[in-house]
Amino acid sequence: MNKVFKTLLVITVVLSVFSCANNNLKTTESTTKLRFIDEYVIPDDLIFEETRVGGLSGIDYANGNWYVISDDSDSPRFYNASISYDLDGFKSVEINSVVKFEDVDGKLFTNGIVDPESIRYDNETIIWTSEGNINNGLKPFIRIADTNGRFLKEMILANRYLPNTNSNSGPRNNGVFESLTLSQDEKGYWVAMELPLIEDGVEPTLAETNSPVRIAFVNKKTGRFEKEIVYELNKVERPAINGATFEVNGIVGLIEYDINRFFVLERSYSMGYEDGGNTVKIYDVDASKATDVSSLKSLLDANYTKVTKKLLFNFETIRKDLTNAIVDNIEGLTFGPDFNNGNRSLIVIADNNFSLYGPQLNQIILFELEK
């Protein structure tokens, strides 16, 4: 999302507060540690093969190659890149090629049909998500393409994730499949909603609310949704200021690093701030005891056990070390190659919205996952 700006025209939302068993939000400190190393900013005006490099919503690394998806709905695409770094910081970031996605008919997408968000590489294929446009009846999807962008397969969505005319159920606009990860058992993919389904709970507010989002497992062989678990969102961190009213908080990044263990990017955004208005945190999530809620039509008043979350990293702690003290619209994360000391590297990336609403950054941030 921050695509949040797209929702400004439809922001009359009536919020009510619900209670649900086993859903009291408790966050503790993770014993795992992330160490900030460096930041790299891709120039906002960089043009590569007649495309502007921006809207970088997701990133993945595999076999020495980097894959970065652009959420340009007029020309859905991903970039192949080379990113070099060590424990001292970035050495270089280079764009090597661009691949435009094709629709099921083998043609490039018509403008405005998709809203690309997340990308993963899996055995010579590219898995990617689109949030669609719920307000306009355009469904979200999870698709598989070859490395040349050609359509191979589409996952079968549960009905609850499809647009509908019922105002009491279904996904919220710009609140659908923002993040995706390969499962550690290699049997499928986990995909997370950014915001709660309407029937499950309300959008986060400045007050404590019941805002549960579903994280669903998709079987790669059958293409069907199977197990679903629940992650409880935090409240919005800051009030909108300077005459603005828009505030939101949601899941924007997801990676499974062990069976039933995830790192989750949660981003709160509020309009009106010169520092970007983003409060971004990474949580260490344990889903080993989480209830499978796939049979529940609604989470309201239901009995279930959600995942547990521990704060791994708060980007406020490095704000002063970043360009113009801006924590930008961070949306993607991936592990990169291990460092020479054996520790894992972690990369996050920000979607600059092509600076349509004011200057933003194509921001890449490097961390060391300390043992």
C-alpha cells in the first residue's frame, strides 16, 4: 500500500470496536537481534530501458540474483538487479534488466488492471501478487510466471478474498495481498492480508482495536488456499496532522525463516509529516500454536489462538542515520547472501510511489541478523 494516497477519495469509514476471545495483544522483545549497517538510495529519476525505476514494492534474492517488483499499474514489471555489500555497507546497486509481466492471453497488461505488490523466486518461476482494485471490482490475485514474465498459473482464491457487493464482508480496497513468502517446507506459499477482512474486524485506529489479519497458506500443487492463521495488528502510531486525516497500519512484508516462524513488516502511516509519516517495525512471529481459522467465516466473537509476536526492530532507532531522517514507505524484505562471519543479511526496500505526491526515496536498507 501507500497506495494509501489512492484511498483518500474513499476515506469515509465508520469504525466500531469488537472483542474476541484469545485476542489480547501482547508484544515482547525478541531475543534475535538485527544490526543496521547501511542505506542506499536509488536515484528518483533513474531510467532503465524506457522505464522509470520506482514503486519498488517487493524484493527477493536467489542464486546470486535479485528480483525487484515495481507496482506501476500501467506497466507491471520486475527488475533483475545486482546488489553488492559486506559488513561495512553497500558497494554497488545496479539494474541489469527489466521484465514486463504478461496476462493470461500472452499480452502485456492493460493499464490499471493490476496493482503489483510482492515477488518471490521459486525454482525458475516468479510468484507475484496483485491487490487488484476492490472498489472497482478488480480481483486481487497470486500468479506464477516464468522468468520472462509469461503467465503460467493462477492460484484459486477463497471467496472471502474476492470483491463483492456486500458492504459487510470481503477485502478492503488496498488492503489485500501486500506480502508473500515461500514456505520452508517447500510445499507452497504464505500470503498475508494487509488489513482485516470487513467481517473479521476493523482497521487499526489510534485507539486499541480488534484488527486481526489472515495469513494464508497456498498449496503450490493444487493452487488452493488451505490453512489460515491470525496476526493481530497494532494500533496506528501517530495522529495525522496539518489538516490531514488519513491514518493506517498494516502488514506490508512477510518472510518465513523456519517452520511456523516469520519476520513480519508492520507499517503505520499517518499523513502530514515531513519525515514521511511512516512508523515501521519488524516482528519475530511464532505461529506454531496458532489456530487454523480457515473454516471460520468471521473472526468476530470466535474462539481461536493467534500467532505470538515479538518486536525485533523499530526503525525509529535508526531514523537519524537515514537520508533526511526519513523512514520511507518500506514494503519488501528478503534475506540476501550470508556475510563472511556466517551471519545472515536482511534487506528491506521502500516504494517511493514514483514521488507522485511529493519527494520520496527508493530506499534500500541493509541489516545483519546477529546470532
